[in-house]
Amino acid sequence: MSARTIDVLIFIPLIPALCWFLPWERWAIPYKIVGPYLLFCAFAIWHFKQSWWAVLLYGLMGITLSGDAIFDLRKARMLKQSRERKARMLEEAQGWPVADGFVLHTDQNPDAGGAPKVTLRYMYKVDNQEFFGSESATFTSRGDAERFESRCRQRMLKVHYQQDKPEICVLDNDAMR
């Protein structure tokens, strides 16, 4: 029985899947392409006329992992856009008036990735009118988050607010360190 060229070309990319248990093969299939790779495996299983349930199993796993990778990429893009928007607002806020504020409440919860995140809820006054805001910061360790949280409870904050809309505010960069 001789192998046709197309059979060889379809089989060659399957070699990492056949050797997945070997320690040096972990690098062969990056996480972001596991979904499409499993879809290719489903195609290869179909091409080599194997069981329909194997094609279905690999196809469903490929679709699921592809969707998961797309969701992760969209989440990363949204986080990047949020950080960029925050940086632009902080830069713009440097010219805004400053009011004294103080922390009302701190809350420590993990973010979507499991990293410690501290949220400050604060109050500031402009022309004897009270305004409220909140700001979050993510940390690499729980200890850093706890030190930040305890420091923030004990100090006054500098809040930049928009002159014509004082409810729009940004904490001074020093308050988030």
C-alpha cells in the first residue's frame, strides 16, 4: 500500500499530536493555536476514514478551544484599550483643578485573571458639594495589595476633577502608588 502525496502532507502536521506525551513536544503546539490544530486533527481523522465519533470529538474540542482563544484575545484587547483610555484621561486631567478627597471604603478582590485587585471608593468636595468616585489597581502579590490598601486608608487623596463637570474625576497618580 503506497501513501499518496496528499496523505503524507496531511499526516506530517499530526506528528506533534502523536508525540504530545514527550517532554520536548510541549513547545510544538502553542496554546493560542490548539483550537485550530484540533480542528485540523478532526479533518485528518475524517480524511483517513476513522470513526465519526472521533471526528466529532476533536471537532467540538477544536471549536471550544478556538472560541476560548478568541475570547481571551478580545479580553486582552479590551484591557489594553481600557489602559490606554485611562492613560489619556490621566494626561488630560493634569490640567484640571484639584480637590482634596478621602477614602471611604477599600475592597480587595481578585481580577478576572486571579491577580489581587484593590478598589478605592472615595469622596471629594467641590464648592461644598460632595462627589464620589472609585479607582482600581491590580497587583502582582497579595502582600503588595494589602500594603497599598492600608496606606490608602490613612491618607488624603488629590482628586483631579473636570471644571464644568466636577463628577468626572481622576485620582492623582501619587494616590495609586
